Amino acid sequence: MWRRQRNDRRRRASPPGRRASPPGRRAGGLRLGLATRSGVGAGSESSAGKGFSLVVGKMTFSSPWATVLTFALLTVRVAPCAGRQKCVSRDYGHGSVVCECNSTYCDSMGPVTLPPLGQFSSYVSSKAGSRAEEGHGQVQKNRTGADLRLTIVPYQKYQRIRGFGGAMTDAAAINILSLSPDTQDQLLRQYFSSEGIGYNVVRVPMASCDFSTRLYTYADTPGDYSLDNFTLASEDINMKIPLLQRAQALSPRPLALLASAWSAPTWLKTNRALTGKGSLKGQPGGKEHKTWAQYYIRFFEEYAKHNLTFWALTTGNEPSAGRMTNYSFQAMGFTPEEQRDWVAMDLGPAVHTSAHAHTHILILDDNRLLLPHWAKVDLNHYVVGWTDWNLALDRGGGPNWVKNFVDSTVIVDADRDIFFKQPTFYSMAHFSKFLWEGSRRVGVSTSKETALEVTAFIRPDGSVVLTILNRSSSTVQFEVWDPAVGYIPATAPARSLLTLAWNTR
């Protein structure tokens, strides 16, 4: 299962200079799950870290981690580390701070190296202003005396992590490129370089979405079933592709690109419009459905000319929206059965027989409420990753052609050639920076009932990462017991987030 953040609540963003993100406002998101191999119908093979199609669902975040950092405050009994670049904080009167960055300075976590066996690292983010601040402590041989003990249970094994990231929309690209070249590089480094927060997944809209300045597709010539006139837009050639290439150059590992289309060209649709209630003409197996499948292949071919290949595609952004009368921006409707048959008869074979047969197919890129029905059509599996929405927006939460303004992890102020990293940037960092691809979730037991919410992973090198969220208004003292190393003392004040990490060999 995959989760995708989608901040499409019709509200203005929380731009620095106007107001910072208030606690608890970063809700909404998409859950993706359900697995099949590319080119295969639903229900064949499912294993986290392998080929799978994902069911997506928008949610008011039921997982502990959606509203994490906007109200986070946590301490641990460790000594602070010196030499890290600190946040240049700006407080706009809404309960926490944002961190201001420019062409020459930005706070940074830097490369993370864990201390030797017998010690641990901690990373704390807080409503009071701490931002992923690092410390080290000594693992104890004996119990610390805390009433609450969290025990790592390594033999309880669950899913493996694929990755974390955000979306390179037209709006995100416009905002990044509105900065000076040096500030652009600074922003991209914060996301993708080894000194940044380790994003390795980038969602790329295929043609326009609401976070574009105009409506367009790549094949707007009516009746062009062979797609002879398929052409990438200037937004791809001049903005998204160059930025993706720069992001890849900064990343220490290959980026996993994820393609999502909002709508087919109007001449392939029943309503002859990009917006509103409409679906593909004809039936799965017919010429319209096959042309729409080939549209994806042509997209991959054009991006491949720029040395950009895709890890996965989704079968269409929010298919439920395309079944709503007068829906305000780009959408195309599918039922679960229609999409299943289109994948089995058209999209799957098209991908399988193309030069991009490695590309995975992710299904139900949509609201979480739809998950039970879609799960009856396919198979459901664990969450293996998360993608945020726009990588960057302006101070008004755009641009967005339909004025569906929202918030973003990074806000750009082009007039001052600066950008602000909002609290959610650091909440993402507590996962994306530490949970390498291939990290496997393991069990955690508690010695008694607790308000703490925890998740633990063993990374490919055998090190352990434990992230703790305290939503309550009370401070909680606890210890962590890893039978492989010993006891780790910690304290979680009210509304707090902490990542602990240590070597086991």
C-alpha cells in the first residue's frame, strides 16, 4: 500500500508572511494499495518492494503521522550535537515557526551517520522551534526505571519501505524557477541531496492538473488514434524535465518517478471536456481505451529521450471525481470494474509489450472512503511509502487555474528570493531521511497502555529506527528495550515527535 498526500481542501495556503500552518491543518491524503505486476490483471503477486499496483484513497489522516510536526514537541536525555546548520526561524503568530532559506544559507540535517554500537542518535522536532535537532546518548545495560517500556520485536516482520517524496506539478516548477538559480539549487538540495531529507519518489502529472495555469493535454488533435501528433508541453520541456534532471543529479540514488494523468484528451471522452462528469468513450478493449493506454507509453518514450524513466504510473488521478456532475477541474471517471478491465485488456498489455515493461501500475489513485469497494475487486496490502503534494507553492497557495489554493511543505517568496520550510517539511524528514528503501517494519510491544504511537523499522544494514508520536497533552517518560543492544532512556513531552536510531552490530 502507498499513501499520497493530496491537499485539495478548498482553502488558502498558510504562507509565511501571512500565517504559518496551524496545528492539525495538514489533513487529507491518499492511500494506495492493491498489488499486481505491470501488464497483469488484478490479484497476481503482492509483495512489498516488488511490482504492485496501488490502491489510493484520500483520508483525514487516520495514521499517526499526518498532523505530526505542526504540533510536535519532544525531548530526550541526550547531549546536543554541535556544528549543524540551525533553522532561521520566523514566527507568524500561529503557534509554531517556519524556517527561512536563501541562496547562501539554509538549515540542514546533513548526512546522517549513526554512532558506534552501544550509543544511539536522536532527532527531535518541536512546536517550540526545534527542527530535527540531533543528539547522541548511551545505551544502558540495565533498565532505567521508567514505568513504560517499548520493546523492539524483530521477529514480527511486516512491509518493506519503497520511499517518500512529493509532486513536481506545473505550479511547483513555476515556483522553484521563480527563484534565482542559486536559491533554486538550495531548495532542490533540501529535498533530494544527501544533506537534505532524502526524497526518492517524485510524482509527475501527465499534462495539466488543477495546479497548472491552463488546461492542456499532449494529444489535442481530434481523431488522432495513432497519436502521431503527441507532443510534450512547454511546461514539461522548459520546467519539469530540467528540474527533475537537476533533482536526479543531486540525489545519491535513482529517483522513482511516478506518473499520474488527470484526464484523457477531450475527443476520447464522453463529455468532450477535460473537466466535469465524463469517462472514456467505448469499452475496455476498444480503440479509445487502447489509445489512452498508448498515451502513457508515448509519455514514457518522450521523457526517456531526456534520460528520465518511470518507476510506476497510476491509472488516473481520482477517478471518482470524473463521475461527479460539474466537477470543477480535470478529471476522468472509472468504476473499479471498468478500470480493472482497462488495465487487464489495454494498459497492462501496452506496458508489458513496450520498452517500459518494468513500470509498475498503481490503481485507485483516489479517496480512502472508496477503498473497501475497490479492495473487493483487487487485493489489499501494507503501506510502503508516501508522497506529499506540491513540492513548492507561492504565498497564496498557487498558482492554480481553478483557484483551488492549498498549503505546501515549502512556500516560495519570489520577490525576496527566499523560501520557507514549513513544519510538515520536518515531519516528512523524520521518515524520509531515516527509512531507507528496503527498510522493514517490525513489531513494537508496550509494557502498559500508553498514549504514545510508535513505529519501528530495521534498515538493510541492520540498524534500527524508532519513531514516536505523543499526541497527548502530558509528558511521557519511557525506555526502549532492544534485546540486541540494551535500554534507551527517553522523555516525550506533550504533542511530540522523535526519531531514535542505533546500530545493532
